[in-house]
Amino acid sequence: MNFFRGVMGGQAAGPQPSGAETIQKLCDRVASSTLLEDRRDAVRALKSLSKKYRMEVGAQAMDHLINILQTDRSDSEILGYALDTLYNIICNDEEEEQDESEDAVTPISVAGKPKSISTADESAQKQADDLGAQFTDQFIQDPEHVTLLLALLEEFDFHVRWPGVKLLTALLKNQGIQVQGIILVSPMGVSRLMDLLADSREVIRNDGLLLLQQLTKTNAAIQKIVAFENAFERLLDIITEEGSSDGGIVVEDCLLLLLNLLKNNSSNQNFFKEGSYIQRMKPWFEVGDDNSGWSAQKVTNLHLMLQLVRVMVSPVNPPGATASCQKSMYQCGLLQQLCTILMATGVPADILTETINTVSEVIRGSQVNQDYFASVNAPSNPPRPAIVVLLMSMVNERQPFVLRCAVLYCFQCFLYKNQKGQGEIVATLLPSTIDANCISAGQLLCGGLFSADSLSNWCAAVALAHALQDNLTQKEQLLRVQLATSLGKPPVSLLQQCTNILSQGSKVQTRVGLLMLLCTWISNCPIAVTHFLHNQENVPFLTAQISENLGEDERLVQGLCALLLGICIYYNDNSLENYTKEKLKQLIEKRIGKENFVEKLGFITKHELYSRAAQKPQPIFPSPEQMLFDHEFTKLVKELEGMITKAVHKSSEEEEKEEEVKKTLEQHDNIVTQYKELIREQDAQVQQLKEEVSSMSSQNEQMQSTITQQLSQIQQHRDQYNILKLKLGKDNQSQGDGSHMNGLQTEELTQLREEVEELRKQSALLQTQLGDKEALINTLKSETAQTADGSAAGSENTELLQVGDRGFIELEALRSQVQSQSAEIHQLQTEKQDMLKRSEAAPLSESVPGSDGLVDAGKTAELESRLAAQTTELERLKEEAKSSSESRAELEQQLASSTSTVAILQTEKAKLQTEVQESKKEQDDLLMLLADQDQKIHALKQKLKDLGEPVDDEDDLDAKDDPTDDDDEDEDEDEA
């Protein structure tokens, strides 16, 4: 033990060994000692030396330490020492390498990132980083080592679990991709790490959050597994327990982990929305009236919460997912809560800026959310719309640059795909709607457009351009706007005032903004082009700007001037004699040169800031001077550049031919569209008739089932009648007691009365069914007549005729049933007559004196009275049988009328078949006409392609949109 005392600080006699020698002896002791206590003391000594002699301990002791983890699983103390030692030699963060007690927590900066290292130790830190990466590579060279570490995390002992979490976090920091791959293929690897969030010890839970942050970076597969391990529920619970936005660093770590799971991961975003977790975000943004004294941690937490909302509605997400999240945020009140923060007082500037950006993306492209935002008012006296308040900040040069960019982005998102909002903004500029008592959005935009601040000019021009984006109506309406420049001078139009300022040679940023506004304004609007060309000074100014050889700063202005002049050519309707397309092209060729014009036009897309603006809709610029391009304008340039280049190089003859071809194509397209609409209408009629036939078939099935039930009842009554008849025959043969016979006859007569009553009910039921069938025949006749008048498809007429045939068959079946029931009634009447004869013969036989000559006179009188009663009853039964016969005759007459109706239907069927043949012939002629037109269209499009014009195959697109048209026509022909 003297050796260990020397290592641990005791004074030993003789010369002291070097650090490398001491580490070598300790490694030998770890490898060779048989006693657990000796190995534990050696590992403890290695731990104490691992920070001062990091390289030596890592090079000599790593294999021994890993062996300890594999063999001494039963002793938690030695496992803890080994894990701490491995952590010390692998970890690169000097702040985390401070001497830690068992209850210490790893210090982290407010932003959730490691604290910066002093410049004096940069080289040493770089060397340490390389060393940590080397030791990490050595450790993960065998993937089983990482699997072993995951297994150790299942140990509940604090001295094992906590250093294991820190070690795995350090491995992920140094070699994240490789360690992620090992954990991903390890059985239950991610699930074991998710169990750390449920640990009751906050130190382990908090370090588990840091571990999961490193684990989920840039790995979509692990992000999905973590999300489906109920991570969202656990993290939101922790945020709520820690106090939401008022919480500490733990809330920040949870939010960072949520951002890792959701950013650029559409699957997790959909899972987050479907799990109703968006609703749980609303309480985060509940701020009180007193917003003074926000802590730095609260600002950080709320900033991350706003970023989390933006991740769910980012413009780079799939449009359907974004729209669904926007709808959920409005329905749960999250948007309303964000607007409350937007209009609150005392909110820090960076939180206000991020809130504006968040509201922007929540309302972008969502009509419902945009309408709600338009209705929000600021708490001022008098109340002002939130849009007006925000625009006041945008055109105020004293406001921070990032805040002005955020307001511009909010205004752009409010107008994105919102023609209603565009109309409301433009309406505030029109003379009929201007209110002098209040400030409107249009007045603020005009004020910013013509102010002395170039950034306000640019922002106002871009904002006004978004009010005209893809909206021809508002482009024409804006031409009506008149501005009063000075007293005593007539007002000028807004278009003219923009060109006047442009010609005055203001700052580059101002001119770029005005040129973008003009290009957006007159593109795809021939009326605006005419108004622009009507000013005789505009075209000479543009040609002079393009033809001059100016410096680098002016090249962008030259390119935009070339774009504006090209738009005047492409969208020119030749209404001005002096500035037709041909004359403008001749002017370019003489003053500028076509090649030089195209070269200047290409300056726009070659500018370094163009590609940056084309990436994202949000205007993000490092400085106000670099604020030159708008995202939507880059789309317009990309669309128009090629078309303008072709338009400039075309001759007048080619343009005339192109116009003729376009007109011919438009005519043919109109004809084809009409035929397609006709076919769609016929398809709708056919579908309606199919539904009617289906309903009639179901009614027929119901009636068939009713008839089947009636037939079974008749069979039951027939069986009962046969049984009664057999009984009566036996009684007549027995010639028993007279009173017994008469009593039995009375019972038989009662049963016969019941049978006759049942037959009467069945006859009434048959009459009802016959009436239903007649109604069905009338319906078929009316439907057949409608089908013939409407020239419906042949296949549907055939179906209706088949239904008529089925109705005729059903009528024949009903007739046969009525005849069979009439036969049964006749048979019953015959048998009743036989019984009557037997009942009359019975008293005669009884009145004849027998061989013994002894007859009781009183008994004879009683039998005669009974016989008289039975005779009366039989007479009544005869009357009922007679009425049944009359009913049968009426049924036969009705059947005869039904037969004549069926004959009429058959005649109409023959007529309909003839009309179907004629309809088929007309359809064949129509198809031939369509084929000829398609051939003509194809030939004309081929001519256009030969002339170099881009031709969109609209017919193919229509065919893709409606692939059922041709199939339905083929089906109609086959059925006919």
C-alpha cells in the first residue's frame, strides 16, 4: 500500500517516479490484481491523474478501463471511477473538466452552448479537441463498447448512470455521426436513452436532455424514433413543471430538443399536430400587463418558443402541412395570443421582432388567419389597425433595422395570395376612399415611397409591389391614384411620380426599389404599359440608362431598366402608334444593340445578392445597404428574362404568324372546351339515370321478397286446409253421434270462414301490389320519355328498357299468381258446396226410421234448428265467395290493362332503340370532328415549335386532369 500512498499524495522515501511510470504501474495493477479492492484503488488513482496526464492515461489505460466495464459489472463504485476516467480523457470542454462533486451540475451558458474559450488557449484547445477525437475513435472502433455503455445506463445507481450519460454525450459531440449509427442499430438503444427523462434525479434528467440534443442532431431516423417514444408528451410536461417561459435552463434545453425533433422533419411535425400538442403551446405566450424587467433566461425561452411555432408553419414545409398547422393555431387561439404580444407594451425589442416574424408565417397564405389579422386593432385612442401601426414602424428610420425588416415580412405575408387584402390596401390610395382625419396604410406607403430615407423608399416600394402581385384588377386601379406634389400645380399620377423620382438620379437603393415596383406594376397589364409609354420621357430615359457605360454600382440599375423596357415590348398591345412592339425593337437595335441589351438584362441574375434573396421569402440582410432584392421579384425576373430575350430577337413577320397561330389555337381550344363541357353534362345525366335505375332495382327486390313471403303464407294455409279436409272425411265415414257431427261441422264452417277472410285480405293485398306496379310502369314511361327527349347515352336507354322488360315479367308473374289464387277460391267454393250437400243429406238420413223404429222427436227438432242455422251461414259464405269472384274479375281487367300498357312500352322501346342508333351516329360524327380538330391543333403547334415558340400542351394537361372523358365515351359506345 506504500505505492498507493505515494500516488495519492503521501511522502515516500527515495526518488519520485514520473507520471508516465506511475500510470504504467497503475495499469499493470488494474490488469493483474485479483482483489477487487486493489483494482478499485488503482482505477481511482487513474481518475485523479486523468486530467493532468490526459494523453498518457488515454493511451495506456483505455483498454484496461473498458475491460473493467466488461468484467466488474457487480461493483458500482469501480464502474463509476472507470466511467469518470474515460470521460476525462475523451471530453474536450475545459469548463466541463473542472473538478466535479457527485452533486454538481454541468455548467452551461444561457444560450445552451459551451462557453467560449479565451484566445490565449486557442491552440491548446485545438490540440485537446484533436486528442479527444482520437480517443473517441479508439473507443468506438469496436461498436460493442458503445453497446456496453448503453447497457450500463440501465443501472439505477447514481455513480454509474450519471458518468455514463456524460461519457456518451462527449462521444456524440466528438464523433456524432458514427456514434448515432451505432446507437441506431443497437437493440432498444434509443429507448434506453429516453428512459433518462423519467429519472427522478434532476441531474441525470437534465444531462439526459443534453445527451438527446446531441443524439438527434441531423439524423431524421433517430428523430422519428425519439418522437414515437412519447418524447413530445414528456418534454411538454417538463416545460410545464419548470414554469414554461419563466423557467430556467431546463426549459431551454427542452425547447432546443423539440427544435431538433421538428425542424425539417415533416413526419414529426405531422405527429406533433395530430397529437394536439399545438394547443399546449398557447399558455406559453400568456404575458401580463406588466412586462418590465424580463430576465435574460425568459427572453431566451420565449425566443425559442417562437422559433418552435415558426418551425411548424415554415414556408419550406409542404403546403398542406403548413395550412393544417395554421388552421390549428387559429382554432386553438394561439394566433390571437401572439397578436396580443404584438400589441403589448414593454416587450423587449428582440422578442417583438421575433413575434412579428412568427405572426407573419402563421398568416402567410391562410385566408382565415389573414382576415383575422386585418381585424386586429392596437390599444390606442382612437384604435388603429395593427397593420397601420406596423407600417408606421417600417417607414420610421429611427426604428431598428431588424424590426423594419420583420414588419416588411409581415406585410408581405399578409398580402400573399390575399386578393381581398390587396384590394383593401389599394383602396386606401384611391380618391374616393381617402379619409383626411386618420392615417391609412396607403398614405404611409406613399410617404415612405417619397421620403428622404432610401431604406424607407425601398421598403415602401416592395410593400406596394406585393399589393399588386398577380392581381390585374389592382394594377389597373392603382393607375387612378393622383398625388398633389406642391401648391398651385396640377396633381400627377403615382406612376408618373415614380418615373420622375427615378429620373432625378437618387440613391441606388431607392432606384432599385422603384424599378422593382414599376416592373411588377406593368407586367401582364397592357393598360399600365400604355400609361407608362404615354409619357414621352420614359423610353428615352430607359434607353439612355441602358446604353451608358457606368460603374459596378450602376450595373444593377441598368439591368432593371432593360427589364422594364423589355416588359414594355412583351406586354405591348400596340395601342400607341409611336411605341409599338416593332418600333421599340428598332429603337433598341439602333440605340443599344440587341446583344448589348440582352447582356445588360443578364446583370440582374448575376448579382451576388440576387441568389441570396431567391432562397427564402423572409428578407434577411446583414446591413441596410445590402437590401436590394425582394424574393417575389426574383421569381418575376426568372419568369420574364427568357421571354423578353426571345421577344427582342423576333421579327415582325414571326410575331404576326405567332399571333395568327395563337388566335387559331384559342378558337380551337374554345370549341374543344365546349365539347368537353357537353360531354361532362351528359356524363352527369348518365350518372343520375344510373342512380335512379339502382333505386328502382332495390324497390323491385323488396317487392320480390314480399311476394315470396305471401307465397309461403298461401302454402301454409293450403296445408291447413288439407288437414281439415282429411278430418272432415274421417268424421263423415264414422257416422257417429249426430250432435258431435253437427258440432264438428260448425267448427269446420268457422275455419272455412277464416280461410275465406284470409283470401279476401290476400286479394286486397294483390290489388295494392298491382297498383304499385302500375305506378312503376308510369314512372318508367316518364323516365323513358325524358331520356328520349334529352338524347341521353345509348347504354342508359338500354338499361331503362331492360327495367321495363323486367316490370313486364313481374306483371305476368302477378297475373299467374292471381289466377292460381282464383282457382283456389273456386276449389274452396266447390268443396263448400259439397259440404253443404252433405250437411243437407245428414238430416234426411236421420229422419228415415231405422230397423228398430225408435227416434227421439226432441232430438230431431234440435238437429233441424241447427241445420237451419248452418244453412244460413252457408248462404252468407256463398255471398262472400261471389264477392271474391267479382274481385277476381276486376283483377283480371286490371291485368288486361297492364298488358296493353306493356305493349305500348314495347313500342316506345323500339322507338328509343332507333333514337339510340341515331345518337350513336351523331356521336361518331362528333368524334370524327374532334379528331380532325386535334390534327389541326397538332399541326399548328408543330408550326409554333418550328418557329421557336414555347407551346404548352394544354390538351394533354386537360386529358390528365380529366382522364375519364375518353373512357366514358368508349364505354358508351360499347354499351350501345
